[in-house]
Amino acid sequence: MTINKSVAYFNGDFIKVDDAVMPLEERGLQFGDSVYEVIRVYNGKPYTLIEHLQRLLISSESIMLASPNVMELEELVLQGIDKLQMQSGTIYLQITRGSASRNHEFPIDAHQNLMAIWKVDEGVISTPDQGVKLKSFPDERWKKCFIKSTCLLPNVLAKEKAKRKGCYEALLIRDAEIKECSAMNVFIVKDGVVKTPPADQSILNGITRQKVLSLASQNGLLTSETVLTIEDIEVADEIFITSTTKELIPVTQVDNFIIGNGKLGENFSLIHRLYKEDVIRECGAGTNKV
């Protein structure tokens, strides 16, 4: 029996992922005039779904896009999970301003396009035992990175440059301040304090970032949202990066700096365990590994 590994949705219909449905004159396609979210599924349940949908609402309002109906999106997410009988995987949601003749001005009569993709995976997210390397680059993105926009070319270029340097991620620096990676938030641990750049307009306030800060505080760790520089990297005891799809990943080298003793730190291991336990609390222990 063939088991479907993916399904998509476009403006009211469930379709195959490779179905051709996008008009050529589409504002998300031509201008990046759209916002999106990625949600992780464990044990058949979407983790931190409400938090993701609330951030999608903020992103939509920030680009003057009519606010989506959160309850309807929640129902759509669950329908796709049920259709695939998904136990573990990811969900991609995107809302665009719509299809219209190519003009910079907002179209008067265009209707939003809503699309989604559900993809099943094996449910195992591995944490590198030896940690990963980061390469620092100037942050060349726009000034409203708190919006989860599909205008990701600077992120893509930074990620590729880091990859070509043999590194896992690009660490973005603006005006001497560490911001985040191309697709992940960054944390530094120094003298037992878990630090991360403040969630202003220059970074995306990651849902996993928020969860890490909450879990750390609830379990007796000191946290600080504060300006960080490359000097903080040089003296850090531990560094790790976070995202919805990658969870938490330890960093053992940034440029030529070896972090701590070059091995996974105790604080990272604790927070990583707390995160896994929170997934189980919200989504259940199931057969798929978390």
C-alpha cells in the first residue's frame, strides 16, 4: 500500500504538492508580497500551533495584509494532518496579497491566496554530538526582520556562503551587534546566564526562541535579552542556535573561535532535555521519537 508523504492546499482545495496552480502574475511570486509560517508536528499534533498562528497574524498586519482567520487556519492545519494521518513532519503556511497585474501599488480587486504544504518525515531530529560551526557575515537584510516574510534572498545567500565555507549556518552581524543566523536564533551562555539578542525589529522572534527563554526561566536558569557582540562570542562558555524544524543545535566554533572546551555544554544539554519534555507534554509521547 502506498502511503502519501505530502499533501498541499490552495484556496479551498487539497491538491498534490507538484500541481501547477500558481498564476504567473502573483504578488507573492513577483514581489515576495506574502508571509508564512512553518509548524512542527509530533505524535500527530502541531507543536505551539497557536503561537505560530498568532505570529502569522502579526506578520500579516505588519505588511498591511488583511488579517487571516486564526480559527479557520487552525482547522485547516488539523485537516491536513488528518488527511495524511501524519505522525511527524512539518506544515508550511503562506498567505499572499493575491493574483493581479504587476504593479507596485496594492491591487483593488485581488483576493488573497492561501497555500499550505504538509510533509511527513521519520520523526527523528538528531543533535550533532560534536556541535556545528558558524561563519559570521554582515547582515544585509531589510530592517523589518520581525516579519516572517517570504523575501528571503539575503538569508539564502548568507546560508550558501556559510555552507561553502564548511559551516552549518551564517551568523549575521549589523552595526557590530550579533542578530541571528540566516534561519535560526542564537543563544550564548556565559557564567550560567543564557543570553540572546533582544526581540526588536531586527530579528525574527522565533517560537523556539520564546520557548527556550520560558523553559530556562521556569527551571531556575538566569536569562537575559541583551545586545551581544563578537566579543561575547570570544568569551562564551556555550553557544547554541534554535528553530522550529531544527529544534536546538549546539555550536562549538564561530569563525576561528573555539567555544568553551569545544564540546556540548551542560546548560545546552539541560535546556535541550527540557525542550524535549515540553514537546511530550503538549503532543504526547507517541511512537515517533522527539
